[in-house]
Amino acid sequence: MNVTGKTTEEEIISQVLNAITNVGIILYQNEGRIVFTNNTIKKITGFEFQDLKNAHICNLIEEPYRDICFRNVNKRLNGEKFTASYKNVKLITKNGQLKTVNIYTNTILLDFKPIGIVIIIDSTEEENLRQIYTALKDINQLIIKEPEESKLFEKACSILTNIGYKAAVVAKIEDNKTIKIKYHPGKAKEFFKNVVASVDGESPSGKGTAALAFRNGEIIINPDTQTNPIMEFWRKDLLKYGFLSNCAIPLKKHNKIQYILLIFSNKKNAFKKENLELLKELKGNLEFALTKIEKDFYINLIERVLDRIDEGVIITDNDCKIEFINKAAERITGFELKELLTKTPSFVTDGINECTQKNQKIKENVVKAGKFNTETTIIRKDKTSIPVELTVVPIRKDKKLIKFVSFIKDISLRKLQEEKIAQLNNLYKTLYRINEIIISAKEETEILSQLCGVLVENLNASVSFSMVISESKIHLTHIAFKNAEFEKFISELKTTINNIELKKMKSIEPPFLRAIEKNHIKISKDIDKDKKISKIFKKIAKLYNIRSCFAIPISIDSKVVGCLVATFNKRLNVDKQVYNLLSQMKQDISAALSRIRQQKWNKIISIALNSGFSYVVILDRYFRIIYMNEEALKVHGYTREKITGKRHSIFSSKTHDKEFLLRLAKTLRKGQIFSDIFTYRTKDGRLIEGYTTIIPYKENNRIQYYIAVGKDITKEKELQEKLIFLSKYDNLTKLPKKEEFIKQANNILKQNKENTICCMAIIDINNCSYINQIYGYKTGDLIIQKTATRLTQLLKNNDITGRLEGDKFTLLIENLPSEEDAVVRLNNALNEIVKPIKLEKSTIIPTFYIGASFYPLDGKNAEELLIKAEAALMSAKRSGENEIDFFREKIQQKAVKIVKLRNKLQEAIKNKEFTLFYQPYYDVKTQQIAGAESLLRWIHDGKVIPPLEFIDVLENSNLIMDVEEQIIQEAIKTIASLKREIPISINISPKSFKRDYIVPFIKETLNEYNIRGELLTIEIVERVFLENTEYTKTIMERLRNFGIKIAVDDFGTGYSSLTYIKELPIDIIKIDMSFIRNMVSSEKDLKLVKLIIDIARQFDLKTIAEGVETQEQFNILREMGCNYIQGYLFSKPLNKETFQKLLK
């Protein structure tokens, strides 16, 4: 049985019902499913409880009562409470026979859920149970209707006697433990009226069922008055009236037994222990009624009191849902009680019928403090708001919060007076604060920017803004607002009025427009009711809860230049006193702005005269100096005290000719303005240039003063010369730029002696970009400067050098007897510029490439010679570092070819024409694929172009880095697509290996495709180690930290060193194919291959032999202990699709 969900209650109910031995009891729930049977049901039907559990109750009943059963079950479980009895009902037993029984049914509530109860009894028990059930039913109805305690007991006793009991009385327990019979309908009225009894348990009359029920606090049953020893004192009287049995039910009130209900029957055993639970239910119902009546009494009393007070009272449940409001609350809110039931008070939700954050905050404060007082605003039914004083008190029962009681008092009149006083006080404070600002302010914007904040802070304006009129347009200049909720209003203002012409504002008709037009303060106490404001502005104001405003025109020298506006979210109370204060505010602001405007103009004039860019000198009519501004004094080097009163000739440089001086004198005598460039001599003797205008100033048609206004243009001339220099010469090296170098070189070539030659050379610093990357641009610049200085020191006669671009220099050597002399000079230059350059913490040895051409053999002018020298430079780069090469026709042809190829390669990168082929390498022992090398191929016009035709050009340019980014991504993508995990190797050029970002780029690509580093091998050539061993080692270690392996490609062909093998983090050595190809016929190559394999084994390195094409080569390598082989003997390079098929 699972009625309440609590194990202990199940056990108690089971024990109680099973104790009833002569009555069968079945409880059902959940669509009529049986949830309990007592032991007597087994006696009646033969079914165990487990047989009937979850079976439908109606399935036990034979027709015609089965249909009635189904209907009644549905009603009961839907909440209807009623009793029903059926006589001579056929019940189906376990052996299939039909048994006739009498059935009584009812509905009980347990944990507020309906449960059907079916009692199957013998006819001997029928009358007793009928009486108890009838009593329960009638008294339950009585409890619901009866509001008075005295009438409750009177009617309950009447019900009990009416249904067949001989008497029923209620005994009141007095403080001295005597009993006073209060209600005694039925038989033996005289006896009960005069009886003297007690519950003390000691006196003879203090013994009996009532006394025992009082002392034990439980129902006492007297089954037989004649034989029960506790009834000895009462036996004679009770038998006299035929009371053969009775029960005493103690009734508690305020947790104390105050009454005893005594029920008497003329039958023995009318009350049995089997009926005890029903009697307990009768007891519980009557106790509940006593509590309910008392509560209802006090509630009615409170309601009558509450309806007579002026304070509003609102009672809510613990979820803030209204249960009651008094008449005063109805008057204050405008709502009737029926309209507010189950809703949330507006003073905690601002009119929204939900539990808001504000509501929750008030609730938390009330619960925490035990009481909450505040002043707030409530929304009335007519949508108006009124201020109230609010007190909220929590009500608890058994320490559990059950209700809130709120008291509200209308404080509108008090608030109105307070607001008026506060408004005047705020206006005075505002006026005082404004005066503070205008006294200290030095700028108009300083006043306007602070005024808006003052109105918001001191007058509690929602939004305040200032605007100025410029070119007949309104411009918002400064804005202040109370909180972020008004930001949208500001945005609307900017959209609606900012930068709008005044005449277009008439369609909107905001209040401030009238203030600007009339130069009078305009006040709108209630915007919504102001007929002079357009519907457009009213709509905007209403949207953002702007209810009133005032506008103060701002004027300077009686001219309106703008307006100061304050808006409010409440109605303004304005009288004559308020208006006068606003008028005073207007006057003070306008006066301050006029003063600042005048001060500003005075300051502008002063700045113009004393600290302007130009100089000003004022002379009297005798050309005596009476005023010089600060700039003039600074330019000429005099102090005002020393110069005042001196004649103008003190500035004379005596460099102007007579004609200039005559023209000056003639123009001034005519009273005309003279302008020209003057050369002045300063106090320290320097000559300066000044563009000067001299203006004669007349009074009474006679020249009284000369005003000289000028500008020192000495620095401009110097700057002009500097700009000319920078346009022709490199700022870092001070060498001629390309255009200036060509110009000077052509002049030298024209003057070249007969039978002599000139040599044009281009000198390129090797790996300058790499130096910048490793050491920084300052170091790169230092090397360029040092190279320029060394070249300049080598110049003779008319030789010149220049900076062609970036890290390239030009050198022209003139008047050489022969080409051999040019070689000597260039070698001397190379020996000088390759000398070590010391840095703070290290030394750099720069390397160079030099390409040269000869005049007149290779060209007739500098332009042609540079083109030929560039071609020679490209040839020198292919020869190696510190090489000098001279122009030859074939070089030029090759250079043209290289340029064309480079252009094609650029297009190939853009069109993604580069792809990877994969040549697997095999484990020598198992002859299974152990990995593969990715090889770059160029697919152009449908043909596969091998690397030998383009790789040199690619590597000698920066294009290789772009290509290698593509192949790194492609190779790792291929690894991800393979069904079988094998390592793939990628060849990385020295240029790419020097880049800082190569490591993070590889790591990010591995992460992008979720590939482990162990599946990637990076192949590098030996010369990578030579250029910067420490840097290379760092890069290699960072790669290996991700699990990536490092392989040295073409080992033995370059600068192989045991030091590199020992110190650098290498995993694999790849033996160059040239050794493999020749080792069969060359004993030296054979020994070299064996030596490489032995060394690798000693250092725990793996070896891969490249170019294995014959079985003989394979056998030799296997004998030597080589780990892997790669070559055409097993597989040629394959495209991606063929390689994937091979792995399958």
C-alpha cells in the first residue's frame, strides 16, 4: 500500500485496519486499482492481498452492481465526496463462487488526495457501522457550515441522537477538573443537567470513561456497562436509562483537552476497537472545527476593524498573491477585492502581475528584518500613481512563512508639500551651483557641459541637454541623464533634432523651439496636456516617460545662441517664485557667456599679437619701435625693455639695393601697404629671412603708426633645402638614391677620358632579411650603414656609390685602364666590406654578391649598365657567397629566362598548380612500406614539370615560402586521409626554416587535422646548420617537442660534420643517391656508405638510402645494416590517388 509515500504511516494504517477482524476493508485509488485489503477480506473472498493488488475494485462485483461501481469510482476519484450502501451484493470469491454481502462505500481524503473505501461486513455489524458513517457524514457537513462553537456541539449531539444513539453530550472540563455538561439532547436530559462529575481520577465521580479519556488523551470505549469495572460508580444511573455501552472522545483546543464528547447506546458492544479509526476521524473532524471556528471568529473581527481604519491593509500568501484587502485599500488603489484576488500588489511589481526582481528584493528584506518600512509609489486602477507609506510584516506558523500583511497609507498631500519645498530648495542649490560654475569657468563649453549635469544632479531632471544654433541649424552639444534607461531617449533626440534646420523644427514643435523664438523661458507642466506641443513630440515623450520640461534660452549680447533644456518624469509644480528663480538662472548664464565671449576675443587678440606664428612690430610715425610681440622679440633676440624706443634701422642687414629701399619709401609715403621679403640682422649678427607686410595706420587722415606683420621663413628655406636633399639622397646612408645616382653617373660617363673604361657594379648584401629577423631591424640598418661607410672610404677621384634599393648598393669606378684593374678594385672593395661587424653581444660577418658591367662595352649610359650589372648579379648569386661576376650575353639571356620563369611560378602559386607526389620507403628487413617522402611537382598545361627545372628559381626567391605553406598543408591533409598510419616527410628549404612562424604554422596545421606529430618528418639539407647553428638547433628542438622527426637530406654531399650529428636533435640520415649509384663500381663510395651507416648506428640514428634501383644495391645495403631504402627498385613517386591505393 502506498497512500502517503511514508513507510511508517503505511505500517500504522495496515496494522489498524488489519486489527478489524469482523469487517472486510478495501482501499482503492488510481483509476479504481486496489491498494490495500485487510486480513478479513481473505476470510470473506479467499483472495490474498497480492492476488488483488492493482486489480480493479469493480471486477470483484457481479452485475447488476458492477456498472454502478464503475460510475461511482470515477466520481470519487475526481473529488466528489459521498457515501453509498448496497445490500445483498454478489461478491466473486477466489473459488469462483458468488457470496452475498452488504457493502458500504465512502470517500476519504489523505494528503488531499481522494481514496475510495469499501467496507464489507456481516449484517450483525451493519447497524453499528451505519451509525458511525452517518455521524461522520453529517458532522462533516456541519463543520463546513457552522460558524459558532456552541451551535456546533449542539447540532453534533443532535445528529448523533437522530441517527440512533440514545444520548450524546459534550462535557466542558473546568479548571478544577470538574465536568460541566453543556449539551445533552436525547434521553436522560434531567440526569445530565444535574450530574456532578470530575476527571481527577481520584474521587468516585472522577472515574469512568470521561476521566480516563481526559487522563490518557485518547478515545475510551465502554463495551458493556454491566460488567466494565471502571463504570462502577456510574453503572446504576446509566442502566436506569438503558445505556448499555458508550464511548468517550477527548477534544483538544489550543493543544489542551477542553471537552469530552460522550456517546451512549442501548446496545452492548456498539463501539468496538475495530471502529476506533472511524471514531478518531470523528474526533479529528470536531477538533478541526473548533480551530476553524476560532480562526474564523478572529478573522471576522479583524475584518470589521480593518474596514473602519484609514490605512489600507493587504494580505498576501507567501508568494505575494493577494488574499484580502480592506475598504481603505480599495479606496487607495481604486480596485475591489474581487479584482485583486491572486494578483501581486503593484507596489512590488510596478503594475506587472508577476514576481519581479524588485518584488523579490522587498520580500527578502521583510523575511530578513522581520518588518519592512518604506515609501513607494503604487499604480491605481485608473493608471495614475500615488505615493504611499508602506509597511510589510511577515506572518509565520511553526517557523514557516505563510503570509505577508502590508499596510499602505496615502501620503499624496504630504508629498506634494515636501516636493514643493524640495523643489524650491533644489532650485536655490542649483542657482548657487550655477553661480559657482560661471564664476570659475573660462570657456563657454565648460559652462554648458556642467549645466546639464547640475540640472540632473540638483533638480533631479531625467535628462538635460544644451543646444546651440549654428547656420540656422540646431546642434546638440552636451547631454546628461539620470540613468541608462534614458539613453534611447537621447538617441531619439539626436535623430529627431540634431543638425536640423530651425524652420523644419516647427513640424515637431518641441517646447524649446518657443523659448528660442521668443527668448523667454518656456515651461510645460504636463507635456501630454500641452496644446502647443505637437503629437510627434508628445509621442516621443510618452514613450520614455517624460512628463514635463522647461527650456531656458541662452543668449550672448542679447542674441539667442542656444537653449538649455531639462525634462522630468513627473509633473512640474511651478508658481511665480519658481519662475523668478528660473529667470535669474537665465540672466546669470547669459551674463557669464557674454563675459567669457569677450574674454575669449581679448585672449585671441593677445595670442595673435604675442604668441602667434607671425611676428608683429608697431612703429610710430618716426619709425621708432613702440611694440613688439613675443615672436618678434624671440626672432630678433631682444628684450622688450632694450628694444622699445629704438629706430627700425637696428634690424637692417644692409643687403638690400637702392631700388628696393626707394620702392619701400615711395609706397609707404602714399599710405599704401607694402609686402616683400626682407633680410634682417639679429642681435647676435645672424641673417634671417622674413616675409613682411607693412601697413600704415592713419588718424585724422595722417599716418600715425606703421604696423609690420611678418613671418620668419628662414626655417622654411632650410627645410626646403633638406627636402630637396632627402628626395635625392638616402636618409640612412646619405648616399644618392637611384635617380640621383643615375644622373651623377651619366655626367661622369660623359666626362670619361678616351681609351679608358668605367665599371658599374651592383653589390647585394646576402640574407639581410634574415639578419633583420634574427637580430632586429636596428642591426640590419647598422650593417647597411657600415657597408655604405666602407664603400665611401674606397672611392677615388670622381668615383661614386649609391643605395639602389633595400640591401643593394651601386658603385661606379671611372677612368680604368683595363678590365683587370676593375677586377682588382672590386676585389679590394669586397675584402673591405666582408670584414666582421661587432655588435654589443656578438659579431656578424656579412657576405655579398657583386655583379658588374663595363662602359662603353656593355652600355652607353648608366641605365643600360645597371641592367647588365643586375643580370651579372643574378649569375653571381648562383655561384655562391662573396662571388663577383661580370656581364656576358649568355648571362642576360639566362636572366631573362629566369625572370619569365619567376613570373610563371607566381601564377602557378596563385592557380595552385603545385602538387605532391609520394615516394614510399621500405623497411629493409620486412620489405614493407615504412613511410613516404612527399615530392613537389608542378602541373602546368597538363604536363608534370620536374623540380630540377624550377626549384633553383623558387629557392632563390621568396616564392619558396608560399609554396611550402601549401605543401605542408597538403601533406598533413594527406596523412589525415590515409587509412593506414605511416609517417610522411616534407622537404623544408633553408629560407623557410629561418622563419620564426614556421613552427607554430606546422603545429596549427597538425591541430587543424588532428594529426599526431609522430606521423610527420621534416627533411632539411646540411647547409641549414652552417648559417646559424644555435637558431637551427632551437627550431629543431621545438619541432621535436611536438613528436616531429628531423631528417638530414642528401647527407655527405655538403658540409657533413660529426659535430652536427652529435649536438643537433637529428633522427634520420638520408644517404645521397650519388653514393648509392656508384658504390657497386666505386670502392671509395662503398666504404663511405658503410661509414655513414655505422656512424648513424653509433648515434642511434636511422638511415634511408636514396635512389636504390637494383637488387645488388639492395643486397649490399641490407648487409651493411641500412634501415630503410627508397628508389625505383620498389616504387617510383606516385600521385596521391595511386599512393592511397598502394597502401590498401
